[in-house]
Amino acid sequence: MKKRSINKNINIQRPRLIGLTGGICCGKTTVAEMFKRLGAKVIDADRIARELTKPHMPAWQIVREFGEEILLPDNNLDRGKIAREIFRKKEKLQALNKIMHPKIQDSIKKEYEEIRNEAPEVLVILDAPLLIEVGDRNIVEKLIVVSVDEKTQLKRIMERDNSLPTDALLRIKSQMPVSEKIKFADYVIDNSGSRDEIFEAVKKIFSELCGSGKT
């Protein structure tokens, strides 16, 4: 089977690598779980980032960038404190991405290759909230964007984090608007409906992707 080169970092053949992204509290995790239920393998960029930033792991240099005040008593990172920093200071977000992005991409490549070796026919989903922002749209063949309106996002953030409207809105505004992400999408899942409606949309996309991946 002929390989298709997507970029110099990730060479894939079927199963193709499919991107999944969306704004904060748009329900991307729920959609990823639905793809898993249907038999897809999901590479979770957030999980990879958490593993890389455990004490003295490869991305520990974050502490040098942000200072030891971002550490919890158990020496793990205070992710809430880091989030507040990067949402208020764009240069801190850029510094964080510069540290994390190459390491995350290397881990994605390794995990993808492991999945491909173990299950050559399975559909592989890359679940990555900043996939577009860090320039990784070109490493996936197709892109799925999960969306909701800003009012719903705001409500969900406030409920999840017990935060004030101003803080929740700041988090939304610190990211690329969902409306902009949709411009890069091959598929859009509106996550404002019922779980049954969302699952039907996921099943349809899953079927199309698996069907179009056949020789």
C-alpha cells in the first residue's frame, strides 16, 4: 500500500489521521468518547500534555518559564494558575506552545505509529483543542470541529469551573473563535442538541470516513 506523506513529521497510510477540535466547553470530549464507542482509536493531545508535564518529565522546563509559584505542594503543576496566566498574557501562551508543541507532536507521531502497527484498519482520531492554532491542520487529512454558540459556552464554563461571567468570557476570548475554526473544517458537529442527535451525527461522519478510506 502506498504511503501518503502529510508532512515531514507524520507519514501515514490508512487508517488516516482525522483531527477533532473545538472551542472550550463545546463538548469535544463527549464527541471523542462517541467515536471510541464506534471503534475509533483516539489520541488525546491534552492527556499527552499532562504526561509530559509531570514532575521532571520532558516539558518540566515550563517551571523555568513561569516560575516555581506555578507548583503545587506535591510538585505537580498548578494548571489553574497556568491557565489564568496564559489567558491574560498572550506572550505566556506563545512561550508555553513553543515548549510544548514539538514534544506533543513527537508523542502524537509515536502513538499513531503504535496504533497503526497494532490495528492497521482502525480509524484514528487526534483530539486536540489547539490543533489549528499551533499550525497542525496539515497533519490531519480531515478535520472535525465541534461547535456551540458562545452563550452556551459561557454557561458551561461557569458551571464547570464555578467561575464568574467575566472570567469565563476571558477564557473564551483568549481562544480562536469557533466560527473561525469552522472555516478549516471538513465536518461540523453542532453540540447544542440532545446526546442522541449528537451521536447520530458522529455515526454518520464515522461511516463516511471509514467508507472513504477503503480501496
